[in-house]
Amino acid sequence: MTARHQPATPAPPPAVQRLVIRYAKRGRMRFASHRDIARAVERGVRRAGLPVAFSAGFSPHPKISYHGGAPTGAASEAEYLEIALTATVDPEDVRVRLDEALPEGIDVIEVSDMAVATNATQLEASVWQVVLPGVHRRDAVSAVQAFLASPTVEVERRTSKGVRRLDARAAVVSLEVDQHASAGEHTGCAILRMVVRHLTPAVRPNDILVALRHLSALEPSSAEILTRLAQGPLGGTAAAGASAPGPDMTAEQFGQSGLSAPAGPATEASRPGRRGAALRQVKATCLDANDASLAYAAPASAYEQLSRGAERPEEVACAREPDGRDCPNARERATEQRVP
């Protein structure tokens, strides 16, 4: 028996440039999974006409890798991916073209050449902002103090391999209640700022909220809103009470938060249009608790926000199954067929 002859295929063009792309995940795109984000990025790369490099073999894939993606349901202002190109392209041109090709809610903020930004992918910690609707600032401060005073705070997380115990306290570099939470429009909720170290296994902001709930019974009135503001190398002078930077922070403010400033150009301010509307989302969720006519509107789920297909016509009673398993009246129909 002779072996099947495999046709010779030319080797793919080699990669001559590697870029680090920082993008934001805003609006309803925070409900998209990592796989959905990856598909959207690959389509955007094709629409933008970027000379992306491909792997070899029978099933070549674009050479795009992702670093520390935010969990599903969390927004982010600092997501990173690395892309290999077969031709040298201006990073600013890549930013403009790719940002126009990506769907609304995935916004390209900056693009850096890895040959210049040597430490662009040293992501050792993240700065998170957590909005807790219906939680008074006094209760949030008490819960944070109890958490920071504890040497270890173990929580359980259910995974595909069973229940795993994590030490949430070991991952927290700093945790505080945002001072702006006590002003005017923010009296309806508490806002936490935290710097979380990247560990293995990873400790998520949800794990820290579970720890606060166990220690101080801190329970928001509706679903909390998570937003990653920044991520990068962890500075050696981080203090437990350091303040976390905002979405429009400067490199100096980034360093004061306990994280080293990322390589590449400084973080630019939020752009008008869809970006500005997305950044105002957290503000809109904090309502004045003294106004009884207002009520907090919990964020809609992914199923409620995504477009729906046409409803099934009334005359179609069930799916097209020969045995009628999916038909709501299958049992009655089968009984009628057995009657002579």
C-alpha cells in the first residue's frame, strides 16, 4: 500500500513586523466572549487590508495572540493583542484602518511596534473600577477595611474541573472606595478602585466581591458593573492605598497607581461620538438615592441587547422532527394516532 502523495504548498511569507494593539471593549460588547472578540478582530483585519502573517500547515491561521482578556460581562479600556505582519506598516495607519473596520464597541486606542515598545506586553497587574448599585459608601468603606485587615481571604470558584479555592487577598495590591462616590450624582452607589495582581490561578474582581460579601455581607441591589481601566507592569513602589488611574490618565498618574507606565504613546483622552457615550455608561448607572421617583436600571443581559430573529408563526406548532419530540402536543398527537 503506497502512501498518499501530499501536494507541496509554498511556505507562507515570513513576519517582518510585530505590533501590539491596545483596544477597548465597551457597551454591549462587554457581553461578548473571547472567541467572539477574536472572530470580530480577524474579520476587521481582513476588512482593513492588513498584511497579516499566517501559520503554516493544512489549516493556516492569522498570527494574532491575545494577552489577559477581561472576563465576559466586564468592560475594559486596556485590552491587548499582538499581530504579526508580512510588510512594514505605519502603526498609526494600522490604528485608523483597523478602528474603522471593527464593530461598534471594540475601539482601537493605540498601536505600538514591538521593536520600539520592548515592555509593552509585560502585563503583571490590572486596575479595576467596580460600581456597586445600592451600596452606601459607609458600608463599602467598612467592608474594604475588613478585607485589607485580613491576612488571607479564601473564596471558592466552580470550574469545569470542580470547585477551586483561591486566596483573594493575595492578589490585591490596593483597594479603596472612590472619593467621587460621595458626591451628588453618585450617592446611589459605591465605586471601588482596585489594583489586582495577575496570579496563577487568576483572581478576578468577582472573586474579590465574593470575599467582601463573606466578610461584611456587602450586597449590591443589582448586578455590579466591572471596568478594567489599565493593565501593565507592576511598579515596585505600589502602596496599599494608592489611587487607581482613570480612563484618561497620564503616564505619571499611571505610575502613582502602582503600575508602571506602558510603553508607547501616552493614553489619549476619550474621543467624541461612540467612545464618549460608552465612557459615560458608568456615570449613568449611579442615581441619586434621595429621588424616590428614580430607580436603578440593571444592565440588560446579552440576550436582551442582541437583535432577535423573527418570531415563529402560530401555525407552526413544532420543529420538523419525524417522531414529534420537540412538538408541544406530541403526546396528544401520538395518542390520537393509536386510537383506531
